[in-house]
Amino acid sequence: MNKKEYDEALSNHRMKVEEYIYCISTNLLMRGMCHDSSKYKEPEYSAFLKATNMRDCEYDSEEYRKRLASLANARSYHYLVNSHHPQHYRNGVNGMDLMDVIEMLCDWKASVCRNRNEGFAMCLKLNIKRFKIDEQLGEILTNTAERLWPEDFKKKE
């Protein structure tokens, strides 16, 4: 292969990668714009409206789980229509695609912002354990979160 052919092949490859990343990015942007839109309609709206007291308790605490249980019907519907929740799939996280996993990670990060807790790094560890996420994917999620939100992973002194 001569220089001209190589340069052309390299340029074509880069354009294809850019096209595919654009496709993924567009999909993620659409998911972000539509995220949890089912919460604006019944049967979720009134139940989640009453659940604002979830913010008063530490994430995944006994009190948190008790309050979560009171939302069982709305949550069941929410999980049914929102694929970024492990509960959407019969086999949990293993049923998800990468778009679901990325939206799930962003959802977890956003959820931590509204609860009393020890921070996102700790909540991420809790969710990895809670949803039985295997070691490899758990490390990928942690590495990604640490790259995107390094302030959440700095040691507190």
C-alpha cells in the first residue's frame, strides 16, 4: 500500500468511527431528553410526588428501603417502561445494552445529588453490590465515573 492509499484508508476509517460515535451520542442525547418522562404521567406522577421525603434519608438505608417499598406499584410500572433500570430485565443488568448502562450510571449519579449520603463513589459501590454487577463491569462503571466526576472519588480527609 502506498502513502496515498494508506492516507485514504486511514481517513475513511476515522470518518466511519466518527459516524458511529455520532450515532451513539445522538442516541444518548435522546435518552437524556426523554429520561424518566413516564414520571409525569399516572400511575407514577402522584406516587412519586408524595415520595419527595425520600430525599430526607440516606441512600439504601433501612429507612430508604422502607419508603421505597411504599412506592411498589409506581416503581413496578416505572421499571416496566424504563430500560435503564436493571429491574426492567428478567436477568437484571445482564439484559441491558450499553446505552442502558450509560443511562443507568448517569441516573445513579443524578439520584445521589438529591439524597443524604456518603457521596457518589460509595453509592456506586452499593449499587454494584445491590445489582450483582460482575467485577469487570463494576470496574468499568467505576473507571468511567471516576473519569467523568473525579471530585466524587477524592479521598476525604
